Amino acid sequence: MSKDPHNYMFSEIPNNKEGKELVRLMKKYLNKDRYKMRTRGQYLIDGENWRYYSHGQPLNKSKCIRIYIDDHIIKEREYNYYLTRSLNTHKLHQIINMSKELLNDC
């Protein structure tokens, strides 16, 4: 499981009619049973203050579009691994605490 911080699939797509048409067609033909597609703005347009958009600017304030494609199956596997690990750790702590109580009662 890759922890690559740059998990976008496409970047620097011009935020114009042609770029928006590309995004529309990609959404139309994406295998939605397995993948999820997200679009985010890239490169703030001139004259805008980045401080107003500390969590990312909207598409209408962006020069370009960046596309992220997430795999539901991999995300689900990662979540299940985390959940199982957390539950096992919790159970282990319960067993340790119970055994300490039993030893103290003796």
C-alpha cells in the first residue's frame, strides 16, 4: 500500500471549456463500482489572495484542475486492517488488565 503524497492522477488540466469537458467525460466513463473521482483547483488565478483559501481554492478561482482517483477496494482493505488491528489491541489490553486483577486477588 503506497503512501505516495501525490496521489493525483491528472494535473495541470486547463480550467476552460475543453478541460471541463475532459472532466465531464472522465466522470461519465469512470468505473464507479470501484473508483471515486475528485476534482480540485490548482494554481490560484492572478489577483486572488491565497490566505482566503487556506484549505484549497474553489474551481472558479483556479487556473487549472487536478483530478484524484481513489480506489474503493484498497481504501476498504486499509480501513479493515486498521479496524482489526485496533480491536485486537483493545482485546489484548483487556486480557492484560483482567490477568493483573486476578493476580492481585491471589
